[in-house]
Amino acid sequence: MFAHTALRQRCAKWLIATGLFLMLAACVEKPSTLERVKEDGVLRVVTRNSPATYFQDRNGETGFEYELVKRFADELGVELKIEAADNLDDLFTQLSQPSGPVLAAAGLVSSAQRKTQAQFSHPYLEVTPQVIYRNGRPRPTQPSGLVGKKIMVLKGSSHAEQLAELKKQYPALEYEESDAVEVVDLLRMVDEGQIDLTLVDSNELAMNQVYFSNVRVAFDLGEARDQRWAVAAGADTSLLDKANAFLDEAEKNGTLQRLKERYYGHVDVLGYVGAYTFAQHLQQRLPKYEKQFKATAKTEQVDWRLLAAIGYQESMWQPEVTSKTGVRGLMMLTQRTAQAMGVSNRLDPRQSIMGGAKYFMLVKDQLDDSIKEPDRTWFALAGYNVGSGHLEDARTLARREGLNPNKWLDVKKMLPRLAQKQWYSKTRYGYARGGEPVHFVANIRRYYDILTWVTQPQLEGQPADANLHQPGINKDQPAEQPAQR
Ligand code: BLG
């Protein structure tokens, strides 16, 4: 009887203690990932170091994933900290560690196997896996054509998973998975003939096509798939929910579209022929004028790659060209502009580059102070081509239409109207071929982006083409001042 009472008392004490403990536990419940991110003020993101995801250029950190995730961090009101994984396996391992990064933004595609390791966000980019071969070599057109070829893919990639799947059907299929390479290396190896084939996603190819003139698509392997961000597996969806809401909004407000255009639209804007031609001229022509572009850029305080991009748009880096309208030289100066800029011989590349740079800066300085970067640069380019007066007319038209006269996106819609009587008859400077500056600016932006990638900091001092076949990335370079773009 006595023992029984004692036991009851002990049980009661234990129950009270446990209850207290549970209550306490409820009070100090582990914060959610989102709460932790906000408390720390830092969003730690793991990614891959590659041109389609994240890399460093002269202006600092950049890349499609970087730009997207940076906007997400800004929205959360926290700092972004990027951590680069050595390879994809390493990326998922890092993500699953409690003290590791909280989000992976690395051009990832979800798969049954990966879903056991991570939770995936809503999609933001549709890509198609493509088999890549070298121009001039036999082109496989279907999966059976992969047998007997030297193939390499990234270790732990969705492409490796696809090949493993195919191997069940074609046991003779051989391929190597490497964790020592990135997509650019695979494309370079195909370009140089070191391997026969590789598999990359369509966006990676679109981004790199201009640097590897021999690579071609053999065929699409399978259906299009979606790229998604990933967070650690488990019950905590606090950050994932926020990320999903952010991605949905980015889709709706056009942010995603703009980023896709910027990073993967080279070939769309230039066309395949244009992209190859540019890659060739980068090697054959630019080296002759690079020093001059750099020297002038320094005196005129402008990014040399922007000057080089203007020069390519104007003359494809040929100093002796003359347009139908009598405009001449590497930077295509009119006689009047040349005179005003002190250029005595428009066909002299040194004088032409100097005159062009001075004129560009003059047009830019004359722009209204309310036009801010990067639009200011696009406006200055348009003014260089069509003249400041006509550009002002287009801004007036924008204002009348209720559009923003300080946004390039709005004013570029108005420029082509300067060629239509119903519109130009109501402007101060009248008729202009307003479609020309729109293409002019789009092309120069494209050339400028490509030049930015091929002239990375670690190759400072070497000609731009030196990087063409080795676009490696140097993570240790300090970021420089953002360019005035
Ligand atoms: C530009 C001038 C502007 C001038 C506009 O024409 O030339 N820019 C330069 O000389 C650098 O100064 O503005 S204005 O002075 O206010 O009138 C308008 O006249 C040159 C443009 C013309 C264009 N390329 C630089 O972009 C050109 O050559 N177009 C003709 C092409 S084609 O012959 O029809 O193929």
C-alpha cells in the first residue's frame, strides 16, 4: 500500500515535470528557416560557378541565378551570401546540413532521386536537355546514336541520370561523369574535339554558343523540364513558401522575362550567323583595336567594352567602311560630328575611336538629369545613332502617351513612330528612321554582354579573344566598381 502511494507520487511528479518541459519546449520552439534568415540578416545560397548561374566579372558578382536570388534577398530585406559548391553532389550535401546554406539556386531540375534530398520551388525557367556534337563530325539524331561515342557529363547532374536510364536500354552505351569540370569545359571539349558528345541544358548552350563556334545541337534528349530552386528536405517550408511567392511575382511582373532575355537571348537577337560571326571577329579583328579602345576609354572615362561594342555595331571593326549615307569609319561618324570632335581623318581608327567616344560622352552628358543608369547609357547610345533632337521627340511622345520618358523600355516603343507621318508631323525635329536606334541599342547591349564575359578580370592585359576558349572563373578577384550601364 505504502509502496503504491510512493509510486503514484513519483508518477505525478514525473508527469508535472514532463508537462513543464513540453510547455517550455513549446515556448522555445526552433525558429523556422525564414525566421532564422531574417534574424541573421543573411540569405545563404549555394550555387554552381558557371556562366549560366553565377560568376564574377569586372563589375562583381553576376549570372542569371545570382541576379534572381539577389532580388529575392532584397525583398526579404537581408544580405545575400553566395557559396559555390564544387559539384552537384557537394551542393545537395551542403544544403542538407543544418548549419549549411538554406537555399540552392543553381539551374537545378527536380527528379525522383533528388526529391529525396531536397524540396523544390515553383519553376522559373524551362529548359531542354540537348545532345551536343562538333560541327563536321557525324551527327547522331537519336539516342541509339550515342552508343560507341566518347561522352562526358557533369557528375551528379540530371544528364547523368538520363544517361543511366538510357544505358538500361542500350547496355553498350558508355559515358564518363566528371566532377572536375563545369558546363563551359564540356562545351570547350566538344568544340576542340577532345570528346565526341556532351549533354547540356538549352539555356547553357544559348549562353555559350557565341564562344564555341564549332558546337552544334545534335538532338533534344527528352522533354523540356523546369529549373527550380531547392531547400533542405523536411517539414519546414517557411522559406520555400516565400520563394514560391517571389518567383510567381517575378513571372507576373516581367522580371523573369527580362533576365532570360539578357542572359540567354544572344542568339535570339544576333541570330546564329551573327553569333558565329561575332565570335570569329572577336578573335580576328578586335585584337588590332583593343589597345586603342582601352586607351581612349581611360581618357574619356567610359567602359572600353562599351566603346568596342559600339565599334562592332557600326563597322564590325573595319576602319574603312562608308555607309550609304556617307557616314564613315570604325565608329561611323558623320562629317559634322567628326568636325565637332576634332577628327581630321575619319578613316584613321585611332581618331575615329577617340571622336566616337567623345561624342558618346557628350550626348550622355546632355541628357536630362532625371534619366538614371542604366537607362542613361541606353539613351546615350540611341542619341549617338539618331541624334539628341529626335531622341527628345521620342521622349515627348512617350510623355504624351502616359509612358515614362526616363525609361528606355518605354521610349524605345516610341522611336519607330518617328518614321510615321501621323506621329512625326507633331514633333519638333520631324521625320527620323526611328527603328534604327532600337536595333542599334539592342545589338550593342548584346555585344557588350558578350565582351564582359570574355574579358574577365583574371585575363586582364591579354587580348579579349584569349579567353574565348577558356572562360574560367576566378572567384578570388575583388569586385570592381559597377560600370555605368
Ligand atoms: C548619327 C550621328 C549623329 C546625328 C545622327 O546621325 O550618325 N552620330 C555620329 O556621327 C556618331 O550626330 O545626329 S544629329 O547631328 O543630331 O543630326 C542623325 O543624323 C551613325 C549615325 C547614322 C548611322 N550611323 C552613328 O550611329 C548611319 O550610318 N546610318 C545609315 C545606315 S545605312 O547606310 O542606311 O545602312
